[in-house]
Amino acid sequence: MHLSELQNSMRHLYMERDRERGRDATFRWFTEEVGELAKAMRTGDRANLQHEFGDVLAWLASLANLEGIDLEAAAARYAGTCPRCDQAPCGCPFP
Amino acid sequence: MHLSELQNSMRHLYMERDRERGRDATFRWFTEEVGELAKAMRTGDRANLQHEFGDVLAWLASLANLEGIDLEAAAARYAGTCPRCDQAPCGCPFP
């Protein structure tokens, strides 16, 4: 799935609701899912972990739709070399 | 960019460093980027906002790599109808 396909799908499914809820409440929902991801990392349930990664992605796409940000453009910096040191693999000082 | 391409790129660029840092520190970095996203939403700098969405995506992909989670599989639930109410657009009770 292209990032744009995910973003378009989320736009079709949820944009009207996201607009009604607003950017701040949508951000709050997004962070709620980040918390659920943390919990899934702790419990070790693999199916639930995949589920929560999906939810975080979905809510990030909803937020990007509300903010008018293109996730393809956003991710492009990471398509080749490290955007900081311009090497692949990254050669930045650790960590 | 496919989600899998982003995840593969992040694997090539950062997997060794991510492994050395470990899942918990990588989660901490991820949440640091979520905070920077919140700040970018507040300041209104569009270029910075796109930058931070990219960083959140990147660190989520790093985390998925460490956890052995396929982001394509994770996002698939949102490819068609709402995974909760099975409608498109979503017809779930608000919010």
C-alpha cells in the first residue's frame, strides 16, 4: 500500500468526522493509540501489536489529512540515504 | 512510496543502530518525535510540519522493524471499509 493510498483511504473513511472533531482532539486520539502501542509492546501479544501499529499509522494519516500534509512528501526524506549524514547505512554519531 | 519501501529503507539505513539502542530507547525517540510533531502543529511552520510527520513515520518504521511487524499488514485493515463498522465512509457513533 502506498502511503498516499492509506492517506486517501483514511480521507474517504474519516475526514468528515476528523474535521468535526478538530485537530487537537484528533491529536489526542493519535496519542491514545501511541499509548496502546506501548502497552502492546509490553504484553507481547503479536496480533495486538500489529493491530496497534495499524491504528497509529491510521490516526497519523488522519492528522496529516487535517493538517493538509502529504505523507508521501513527508516520507521522501528517508527514501535513500540518511537525511542527516547522507550515507546508507547511516553513519551519524550514535545514538 | 509503499509502506514496505519505507520500512525497508529504514531497515537498511538504521536497523543496526536501532538494535544496539534497543526497543525501549527507540520507543522513547519515537515519542520525542511525536512531541516535535505537536510543537510543529502549534507553531504553524508548514515545512517543519511536513518534516516532523516524516520523522514520526520514520521512527514508527524503525520500531516496527525492531518488533518484527510488517507495516503493510498493519495498515491493511484500513484499506477498504471502516474496520469497526464495515462502512465507507465510516458510520460509527461519533466521536
